[in-house]
Amino acid sequence: MQTTFRSYKCDEISKKMEGQTVKVAGWVATIRDHGGITFIDLRDQSGIVQIVVEDDSLIKGVTREAVISVSGKVTSRGEENINPKLHTGEIEIVADTVDLLGPVLQPLPFEIDESKKIREDVRSKYRFLDLRNPEVYQNIILRSNINSFLRRTMEDLGFTEIATPILSADSPEGARCFLVPARQHPGKFYALPQAPQMFKQLLMVGGFDRYFQIAPCFRDEDARADRAAGEFYQLDMEMCFAVQEDMFEVGEKVFYELFKKFGKKEVSKAPFRRIPFKESMERYGTDKPDLRNPLEVKDVTKVFENTNFNAFRGSTVKAIAVHDIAGKPRSFYDNLTTKMVDLGSKGLAWIKVEANNEFNSPIAKFLSDEEKSQLTEILQAREGTSIFLIANKPSIATKLSGMLRNLLGEELNLCDENKFEFCWITDFPMYELDDEGVLQFCHNPFNKPDGDVENLTKENALELTAKQFDLVCNGVELLSGAERNHDPRVMLKLMEVVGYTEEDCKKRFGALYNAFQYGAPPHAGMALGIDRSIMLILDEPNVREVIAFPLNKSAYDPLMDAPSVVSPKQLAELSIKIDIKDK
């Protein structure tokens, strides 16, 4: 599309246009003065084209990163000067006119092409410059292309895109909400949605068959490498008259095609593996296993029921056997131990199995022959096998064994880096105990239970599972979903166990409870984390690399100085007084 300042984008200039006069515009990536002739690499979103300036007076005031518009004739570079690294490497534009549209008035804080290597606070403050780095802005372009693909795919599957409110009510969905004071209702607050959970279920009750949106979600949580601070986006969807398998069918079509189209790795084909939560925790020590890693965790607690080894006595003991790694030096085992201690373990016991099943280990002298024999049999250990053992309380031992499995996978390069390996984790617990031992919902309180609710009590609640599932890829949780409960009587029973009365239900999520009184259809839904998926597709180490304007890891934006102090007048209009106490 032509504009006043250009007739073509930089990357559109080609050999077949030789002899034509064209007009391009962009940023000056480099300037090279060759004595009487100057070469400029001009960059726009599409790419780079070389400009030849034979009259220096044309580029007076032009510096690197200045914005210019150039009119000139397309010429061939000649065979000896072709640049194979550029799409436009066969040609150049000999400038007739150069218009300086946007001069650079301050020193550049960093080299544009090196922006990913500088400190995060500087990158964030000058994000508009960071985005000029082709590697950075291509991430954002890919994100746009992925969003377009997801929209087209969902529409082709019969889903209707519907926007849900941003200003809403606080609801118990597991994370801390962002609150917005309501000027017209002094003392009251809106909440930014953690997810469109209740609205999408209300759409099902309202008669919409299939809903989706690329939904903004807001959670006041600490940032991690795979979790942005403050806000994130998800492909949110819900289906009427659907169960878990129906959602799997949709998910396997959409997500296989997504990673196949935009990723550069082999994608596991549908149907993806289904792994119950309990099995995943037992075999892999986590509910988000990296299936590229062949190692499995074994519970060997019974082997040490009557042990004389104090470190194992009375503890849950988890073991991982790694075959065929004979010859590893002592430093390898010591380094693993140090890393596990840093992750919260009391230590790490290890055994090298040598000829005739002899144990070479600092703990060998504390183990009986029967314990050694049982351990060898359970783990199918042989000469060249190394055994790693973790002992602790049940839940902690399980968690640490998962960390150990991941660590061994990294240290021994066991994971195929050229694969996207998907799996569904199913049958999550309906309830769990928090750090204080108080019963709470494990995930979404609106999910459908899978078991006897009629006889549900606090005593047996931990045995109840839910029609809840996650999608995991390469050890990263990308999606959560579930069949939903649509019976208000079941809702009351589930809430009662964690201390909610009917009045509490009406107060906390009255719209949904009320809607279920008027003919609610069975329905199911799920939501894919878009930021995290793009991070995985691009193989980026941090989710902030795929967001145009992210908050930093401290949930602060140096570019916009957000959050910031507001005036007393603004606070007065909102009936708010600030009382900051020392922490």
C-alpha cells in the first residue's frame, strides 16, 4: 500500500524492479562512508534495503536510527557485491532525494542489534528502541500472526467470539485480584478478571453454543520466567453439551496445528497421552512432566521400612535410576547434591552400581544386603547404573523427586530439543490442604466432581477427583480446563465442605448460582496461555520476550513509570485515604 512517504516497503524491492524509481522509508540501521559515496542500510518492519548516496549533501543531519524517506532508482549490485544474507541482497537504491523525517536528538542508550544483551531496566525504559531490534519485533509480529491463526481456526470450528467485561466483581478463583475503586459507589470496588470464568459459563446458560475470545486476564502474582507480572492473555473457550473428550478433540486439533505451523520442532501427534494426576505425581514427581525425559521416579519407601540408616528411617524415599553412565567423576555427584540442597532438599544420596552389583557409595555401609538386593531389583539396576535417592515427608519427597528428575535431564542432556511433546494431565483432586492444613479447592470451584458428592464430608474430601485437566508441553503447563458443574445443588454441597453457606454462594458468585436455577446445560471449557505458548514456540527463556510492553519482574514499568503516585484530589474523588505502614 503506497503512502505519501513510500511506494514500497524495504523488503519488497526486488531484482525485477531494476531501473524503476521507487520510494522507501524507515530507520537508518547503519551508515558506511566510503569516501565520496555513502552506503545506508535502511530498515523498516519488513526488512532492510541498501541505499547508495553519491551526494553527501542529501544526508546532512542523518545519523543512525534517524527516520528518512528515500526516492531513487533500483540498480543491480553485480554478482561480486550480492549479499546473500538479505532478501534484497541483489539490488540497491541509488538515492535522488533523502528527506529527514525524524532526526535523532539524543545519544542512543544502547546498540539496537545488541538490545537483548543489556540490563532489563534499561531495555524497559527504552522499550520503543528495544522493539526496533529485528529479533524483538519479529516476536511481536509472530504473536500477531498466531492470534490471527487462532481466531480463524476457532471460527472454522463454529466458535463465536464474544468479549466479556473487564470491570467486574471479585470472585474466589485462586489468585489475588487487582481492585479498581468505583467513584460512583464510594467504598466499593470492581475487580479486574482473573479469567472470564463465570461470564463464559453464563454465556452457556444464555444459549450460546460455542464461545471463544483472546481474553486479557489480571492476577496480582509474582512474575516468573514463564509467567508475566500483572496481566496475560489466554485463548478462552467454552462448549455447550460437551464433556472432557470433546474438549480434547478440539484442543488436539487447534494446538497441534498451532505448534506445527509456527514451531520448528516435531510435534507429538494426536491423540496426546492421557496421564492421571496421581500417576503423574508418582512417576514423574510433578503434574507437568517433560515426557522427552525418559527417567521415572520409583517409590522405594517399603525397602527402607526397617532400615538402620537414620537418614531414611520413617521417611518417604523416592529413587531415580539412570542406566549406562559409568565413569562419571565424583564431582558430578557432588554438584548434583549441591544443586538439590539449593532447591530445598536435605541432601541427595547416590549409589554407583559396579560389577557383580556392588554398591560404590558413601551410604553403602549403612544399607543391609536385603535392602541392596531389593533396590537393585525394583530399579532394574545393573553395572553402570547410578541410583539417586531423596528422603523426606511424602509431599516434599514427591516434589523434590520431580526437581531431581528435571535436573538429571538437564545435566545428562536426556531431552530431545527438537520435539514438542504434549500430554493431558487428568483426574485432578477436587480439594487440597493449604500450608496451614485447611481444606480448599485444588483448582476451579466450578468444576464437575467425579465421584460420590452425596456422601461428601471433610474427612473424605481429599479422595474426590474432578473432571479437571491440564495440557502440558515439554514440562510447561499451557492450558487448564474442565467439565463444569451445572447443578446448583451439587455446587452447594461442594462449597459446604470448605465452609461456604448458601448465603455465601449467593454473595460471592450469585450470578452463576442464580443462573443455574433456570435450566443450565452441561458444558465444558478450557483456556490456553497465549504468552507462554509463544514463548515455547520461539524457544525464548522468558515470557517477557513475547510481550510488546511487559511489566518487569518487580511488576513495574520504567517506560510509563507505572504504578505511580496519584494526586490527593484523585484520591478524594474515590473516597480513598492512603495509609502506608512499614513492612
